[in-house]
Amino acid sequence: MANVEPTEPREASLARRRARNPRTKPTRAEQVEQNRNALMQAAAEVIGEYGYAEASISRITERAGLAHGTFYRHFESRQELFDELLPAKGLEVLEHLRGSVKGARDFLELEQRGLHAFFEFAKDHPWFFRLLHEAEVHAPAAYRTHIDNIMRHFRKALRRSWENGELPGYDESELDTLAYLMISARDYVYAQYVARSGNISEALPKAVETYRKFISFGLKGEAAKWPAGNPAVPGDPS
């Protein structure tokens, strides 16, 4: 969630240049890159619809509008594609978030903006959560790489905010736990509440507002004190 200047994706830059000169045909290198990107996007959509197990090469190339043989110019196997797919799409998510959180005044605003932007991304890309959840079984190395990428993103933002005194009551050793809590919130709140609500447009802002309250009191407030004599407190003799 760090404030990093967003860079224009290469394919967006190529599209913009071609729009200025529509008669310019893509170079061979550009065409190769476009085909690879089309296969990656098609694979994400097919997995979102059918799951990894049923995401055949034929379905992927058909969705991409490419010949079956084109697949093997870019990937040796379906598994090679799976092993690259989630980390690549995860980086697209992070790039989307960077643009949304730019200019945030503090960590709370940055996190609120980031959550809202992630929920909007998930709404517009309904394939994402199946791609993520099934990867733990069908592409475990890709899943671990994706989680590591997301953790680096959160860890950097939390450490900067902690050093600025924005997280009173928390020790430096607790930052990774906070990061995992925030990552988990994005997953479960959207997949189990917002997406199942029957009215995503109504549920999404409500979930973001509830989360804002949670992080405002949970991250900025002092640690809650247990009532005296509470037997649930470890070490309480009562």
C-alpha cells in the first residue's frame, strides 16, 4: 500500500501510441507481447469460470482468439502458465492500488482507499478470487510468490507508518500480524460478504465504512483492557 508513483503499463503505452497513428501495425515484438498478454488474460477468465482443473489449453486459446499452436510459442505447458499467472495478475492489482492511494494523508486514509480500490477491482474482475483460492492447490509456488509480493507491499507501508508514530500501542514485531489481518480482511469481507450480498453496489461502501471504523479504533486506539477478574485473560487468578 506504499505511495509509489504509478507507471503506465507497457501495453497501455503501446495502445496509446497506436491510437495516435492507427495505420501503424504492431512490430513483431509487440505482437508477441500482445499474444502472451491475451493468453494470460484468457487463462484468468477461464479459471474464474471453470476452475484450474477445467482450464484446458483449448478453452484458453479459444477465449484469447488465438490458434492452439500459439500457446506453445509462449508456454511449454499449461502448468507453466499457471505458475506465472497469479503473481502477474497480483502485480496488476498492486499497480491499480498505487494509483488509488496516491496522495493519502496518513495510513488510515491510505488503507481505506486501498480497500475500496481492491473491492472495486474484484467487482470488475470476478475471476480474481477463484484464481487466488484454487492456486494454493493447483499452483502452490505461484500462490506463495503472490502472498510474498502482497506482504512486502503491506510491510513497507506499515513500517513507514509505525516509524511516523501512526500506530501507537503496537510493537514493531507485531507489524506482520497486522499485515496478515488486513490481507485476510480483503479476502473474506469481499468474497463472503460483499460478493454474496445480492447488491454489491450497496454492500461495498457499507463494508468499507465498517472497516474504516475497525482500523480507526483498532490501529490508533490504545490496547483494550480486560475487565478485572475476567477468567479468559491468561494468568488471571480469578
